[in-house]
Amino acid sequence: MLPLQLHQAGVLGMNARNRLYISRYNPRTLYPLVDNKLKTKRLAEQAGIAVPELIGTIQSQHEVETLGQQLSGIPAFVIKPAKGSGGKGIVVVQSCEGDYWVRANGSPIMLSELKRHASNILAGLHSLGGSPDVAIIERCIQFDDSLQRFSYEGVPDVRVIVCRGYPVMAMTRLATRASDGKANLHQGAVGVGLGLANGQALHGVQNGLPMMQHPDTQEKLSELFIPQWQDLLVLAARCYDMTGLGYLGADIVIDRQHGPLLLELNARPGLAIQLANGAGLLPRLKVIDALAAADLQRPAEERVALCQQWFGAGHPGAACGMEDHFESGTDRL
């Protein structure tokens, strides 16, 4: 599309995002709260926000030798860098087979390899700017059965964009064979826009192209919906109260036993969510920009209800229905 068409569609570009929202609503002093996943986890626990269970951490090279003890009796876990981004450095293990573990993609991994990976994390191989890091070990998510058929090997997550405490747009990211079981759009995962009213699928994309079904499981994306949707949106809205960041992306998973769990927060969320929704962010963000200071003091539940009212089906800037999109054969973005 031409720049004028993008503007008319309400598409938020990178420069406008940085100038109008990130610089305006996110004090740089608050960035460390979300750029470090361990700090985010501890902050969330203090705020009563549910997160995946922490098994332990590796904070120095001499602690690497304790990894076997920390993992004893734990068949499914995740090792990831505290300061990583874009899914880099995350190893997901789903089962234990005697003297080795099995990764999410089915390949075996030995304790020696896990130790080497933890050592690389500490050295900053996967961290922002290559700075020294900490390895986090979490219990593996057992994602909700209703989402099982829509993801290949990996755990699907939900990204919610929150502006001044109001959820304005959401999508789920579905792992694929191409993404190596990771829910990362840049690595080939499928993004599916979600209606704020009910968590129902609206529109799907992979590598910027429309998708009607999951490329590996062949399931129709139009049949996807996110369970416990209201609780998930309230959790996302509360992340504003927890951090003070006025423009953020909240990444959330649905555990079959514990419900919505906060994975991480992003103070510079990407813009591909607009492609996944088939709609631009700007019309929704302008509604939030116009709110009075008193509106920011509303409880998270009220903020969620208002967004569902404002940005539901038929509202200017709301995403088109998935079936209508594919029947027309056009891409609104």
C-alpha cells in the first residue's frame, strides 16, 4: 500500500510509535523493569500477577555445575536468558529419557549441552547488547488443550498492546515447523488477530501473507478462540499499574492448570500485530490519548470493559472478520 493508504487505514509506523507513544509514555528509568525477565517476574509476584513457576537461576559460571541438581526430577522446563529478546537463547525441554532430555522439536539434549548453553547465556551471547546475563530456569507451560491443535510443538502465546492501562489490540502467535516450535513471527510463526470482545480469531498471517489454516496442523484458524479471555485482558491491563509504562506489549500464555500467566513485557512492542489484525492501531490509540487523568485511575476490569465496548466489531479501526477477509482476497494492510 502507498503511504497515504496506510495513513488512511490508521496504520501506526515505527517513527510515530517511537515519538508519539514510546518516548511519550515510557520513562527510560522504567525500562530495566521489563528488559530483565527476572526483574519482571519478581515485580509481578509482588503485584499478585501470575507467572510461570521459577525453578532456579544460574548467575555465575561456578553455579553452572549446579544445573544437574536444579533439574533433578523435573522432566519439563525452559532455560532462557533474563535479558534476551526475540526468542533468542530459549531452550524448551518437554521430557526426560534416562540420562538425556528431549527438546520441544523432538531432538535429544544432554546435561553437558544444557550446561554449555547456560554458560553462553551468562557470557551474554543472547542478551541485549551482549551484556553479562543470568540464566532463568522455569517449569514448562502445559498449555490449554483447546489450543493444542493450533500450534506445532511450541507453546502459543498472546501479545496484548496496552496503552495507558487500556488493552487496544491483541494477537496470538502460533509455533510452526518453520519457526522451530517458537512463537516468534520473525522466525515464521503464524500471527492471528483476536477480537477484544471475546478472544475469537479475526485474521491470520505468516511472513506477512494471509493464512486461512495452520501450515502444519492444517486446522482452520477461524475456529481458534482463546479461553479465559476476560482474565487474560485484565492481567494485561494490570501490567500498566505494575510498571508505570504507558505503552507496552504483554506476552501471556494460558496454562491448563493455572490459567493466564505473564511471560514477559516489552516496552518497545513491534507493529506486526496490525497485520495480524487486518487493522491499524492509530484509531484506537487516539481514543486512549484523549482520556482524562481520572480515566487512568479506573480499576483494570473497568478499563478492559471500556475497550471491549469501544473496539468491538463495527467500531472504526476494528479488524474485519476473518472469513470476509479471505473471501475478498484482499489485504487491508
